[in-house]
Amino acid sequence: MRTFDPMTRRFDPQVSWWMVVVLALFTLPTAAQTDSLQRVWKNTSAPDSARLKAVQILAWKAVFERPDSGIALAQEQLALAKRSADPRSVYEALTTLAVGSSMKSDYSRSLGFFQQSLATAQAMGDRKREANTYSNMSNVYKNLGDLPLALEQLRKSLRIDTELGNKEGLAGTYNNIGNIHTELGDLQAALENYQRSGALAEELDNKRSRAQALLNLGATHLELGALDTALNEFQRSMVLYREMGRKLELGMAFNNLGRVYGKLEQPANAFASLDSAERILSGLGIIRQLARTYINRGNLFLDLGNPIRAERTCKQGLELAKEHALLQQERECQLCLMQAYRAVGDFRNAFFAQSAFQEANDSLLALNDSKEVARMEVTRVFQERMLADSLSNVQERYNRELAHQEQLGRERDRRNAFLLSAIGVLALAIGLWTRLRYMRRSRAAISKEKDRSDDLLHNILPKEVASELMVKGHADAKYFESATILFTDFKGFTSVSEQLTPEDLVHELNICFKAFDSIITERGIEKIKTIGDAYMCAAGLPDPLSATPADVVHAALDMQAFMKARKVERDAASAPAFEMRVGLHTGPVVAGIVGMKKFQYDIWGDAVNTASRMESSGEVGEVNISAHTFSLIKNDPEFTFEQRGRVNAKGKGDLEMFFVRRSSK
């Protein structure tokens, strides 16, 4: 995790700004040193060089604690540096201003200051600072969500550091490139870059870079399932962080260590690690990571079959997440609570937790959309500013050239020719920029519309079928030897619907069917369609391994549990409520797309008819299954069965049927 370092002045895009505040305080001056620096800065009779060094440290410290104060100091530093004609101090002041602007989420100004820093470094011929600036700019682009452009800046930094043989810079840049690949989900590429960073840090005997590389390697190996390797890397990083006194990273390492021990089925070590993480992070006041500790502990309790403790722990995390508006952590806490409530059979609270989870998820999606709009706007403003600067530079060069021509007594026609050329350059620059802006907007609009079309298509068709349709222009019908089909139907739907307004009727159906959608999605079951008040879904297609007959039975039982809880709630409000029958059967089907207009994915076969008869021959509140489905799950200890004998089914004769329920064990 690369952070701003007072020596290298690089920033890690993997670490949030609030982390940087804490980390900066570990390396910046103490209160006594700050007082001493203040005296030097305020002493106008002191040499400018000494005052510039003092204000640089003061501004750098302040920008992490109070960004506005840091920016104000950096502005004074910049003015003095320009008066003193000290380009290095100009560079340092511009970098501080860029960091302060980014901390205030003013990414347009931040990019502008970094662009000036870059120009200053290039004018000095200081390629190391040039590489540093590219690395810093990558973080701003990452905050804007433009990961490809962030990666492009890091590659520029990498190229320069490679040419200079700057191994320390290379170690940091490889680490940052690994962070971008982690964000992109390319764990293998991330792993390769973290390994390069670690090897260079080892060669340089740089303890901090080694610890950072080990922590990131451990997190990547954990995601890849290489648990023993991850455990070793976390433990080695913790030794280094203890030696350096880096408490924040130590707390994060303990958090990850707890996850690894949990997956290795070593609960005592897992809880001990998470307890250590909580102590460290509570002391530092790092709320985001502290909430993560509660989530990890809650999930560990769930894995150990202790939903009561899981509920209590995830509620602690949820309180923190809500208090500090941490949507990502709030969503994960609600998911943990939903699973805990289901495990104890509290389906009412499980439903509320599920609704809260969906609400948090929707808020995150809306936030990401707003971030994308902000990113596009900031990029537009930045490009306009850069164009204005470019035009200003062209005009300035023209004025200098014109003065030179007059001084040398050049002929007027040559000046006019140059003027026309400059105007042509300006016109060409404006035309090219306008065309570039139009193309970028067009590409963005096309990409956005394509994403919307894809999302809509995936909402109508299974993903595999949608992909086949887009590639081939059609999707072939397929035969599935064994699919488990589920039908539901509300008893007395007509009489209940007569007691409701049309709006209330649709609203109630929507609540029920949305709950069913969530239940089957969690178990990998494919929704086929709804017909009035009937709901139909199936497992074993289009991916035969997506779900098992037992998964469909669990889903059916969850649906009945939801409907019973919903009836209790509606009865308490003196409102009419639905009661439901559910039937299942397993057998061969053919699946494919029907029609060309308003097409849908559907299934056919005798197994579909039999499943429908299982529903119509069932009873309210029960899950009725066929003999064949029973034969596939009869040895599952999670279920108990009531043999109904042979029951007459319309159009099918007498069929063997069973009621299935959850085992009390």
C-alpha cells in the first residue's frame, strides 16, 4: 500500500485519504518541532532557503490534518518560491496544493496542480520528480474511477524509473500497478506486480516497501485460495510493521490474518487475531477498518454455526457503519444479519435485513453512477483548462517571436505569414480538441447505452442464452435431462384481490415476487416467468450445475416461510393476505426462446405438467414433491417427509406425492 512519503512524495492509490492522514502523522514532525519550524517561517530576516524548507514541512503536515490550512500555507510557499526563483520549492508547493485539492475532492484543481508540477519537473530536467508526479496523478484518476488512465500514468512512471535505474521508485510503482489490477479484478496481474515490488524491496533492504508488498501479496493469495502462503506473508509483514511501529497496517494485517485462520478452520487463532485488530483500530479511531473487523467476526460465527453471536456482532458493525455513512460496510453487515436470522428461523427479521441489504446496494449503485458523472465532468473541465493553457502558450510563443522579428527588423510580410500560421495552428488545435471531445462523448454515450441494453437483456434471459443470442443472432433450443421445476399459486386469489384496490393488489404481488426472486437468485435457480399470481422457476438449466433439487426444495421452504410471516404481518394490520401452495417435480425438459417480439426463455415437457400438478394437488403452507424428486433428496438429513400415498392429479391419474419439511435438527 503506497502512501505519501515525505522523501519519495508518492501516493498509494490503494489507501484511502483518511488512512493517509493517520500514516502521515507517524512520519511528520512533533509539536515541539512544529513550533521551531513556525519560528523559522515567520522570521522574515531568515534566508529564503531556510524559510522555504520550514514552510514546506509545515504545509505538508497541515494538509493532512486541516486541508484548507495546508493549502493556504502552500500558496504562501509557492509565492516565496517563485520570488526566490527556486524551481524545486515551486515543485514541492505545487505537489502539496495538488494533494490538498484531492483531499477536498476537488479533482479538477488537483490535476491542474499536478500538471504544473509535471511541467516544473520537466523544465528542471528532473526525471525522478517527473516519474513521481505521474505516479501521484494516477491516484487522482483512480479516485475518479478512470482505472485505465491511472494505469497509463503508472506506466509512464515505470518507464522513466526503469531508464534511471531507480529501484526504489520501481518498487513503489510496481506496487501501485498491482493495486490498479486488484481494482480491475485481474488478480494474476496484480500478483506479478506485487512480486516484482517485493523482490526490489528485498534487494534494497527497504523494510517499509517489503512490508507493503507482503501485505498485498497476502491479500491476493487469500483471494486466490492459497491460504498457507497468505498466512506466511501476513505474519512476515506483521513482524516488519511491529518493528516500524506502523499501527494502522498492523491492525489491517490482523484483520486479514483472522480471515485466513477462519478459512483454515482454526477458530481460536482467528478470534485472537480479530481481537487484536479491534484493539489497535479502536485506539486509532479507524472506523472503516473497525467495522470490517466486526463483519469478519460475524462471518466467522456463521461458519461455526453460531448465528446468535453472529447477529450480535454484525449489529455492532452495522451501528458503526450507519453512524459514519459507510455504505459498503452497511451492506455487508445486513447480509450477515440476513443469514443469521435465517439460520435461527427468524424469517420476518431476515426479510427486513434483506430489504435493508438491497436498499444499501441500490444506494451504492446510485453513488457509483454519481461518481461516474462527476468523473466525466471533472475530465471535461480539466481538458478545457489544458486547452486554454495550450492556446495561451501558443499565443505567448507568438508574441515572443513577433517581438524578436521586430527587433531584428524582419520584413512585415514574414510577420504576417507567421501570424497566419499561428492562427492556423490555433484553429487546428481548436478543431482537433472539439473533435476529440465529440468522439469521447459519443463513445461514452454508446458504451452507456450498450451497458443498459446488456443489463436489460440479462434481466430477460439467462446470461448464457443472452450471450449466445448476441454472438449468433439466435439461441438454439436445448434438451436438459434433469431439471427441477417449481410452481407456486395463491389460494383464493380472486376473493382476496376483490378486497384490494388495483394498486394495492399489484403492490402486494410485487412484494411477494421480489422476495421469491431474491430467494432463488441466492441459490442459483433460474426464474422462468410469472403468470398472474403463479410463479415458475427451475434448477439445472441453462447451466446443469447451477443448482440441485435440494436447493429448489430449500427455496420452496423459504418461500412458504416468507408467506407465513407476511400473513402474520398483514393480519396484525387487519389487511387481507395470501396463502400459497408450492409443488415440485424433477425430470427432462426442453428450453429455449419463444417468439421474436417480447420474446422470453421458456421450458416444455411432461415434467413441467407434472410439476404443475404437484402444485395444484398440494395444500396451503406445504411443499408438495413428486416421487422422483423425493428419490433424489430422501437421504438429505436437512429434510423430513410425510408420505401422502397416491393422489389423483388432473390429467395424470394417481401419482405418489410427499410433503417435505425442514428437519428439526
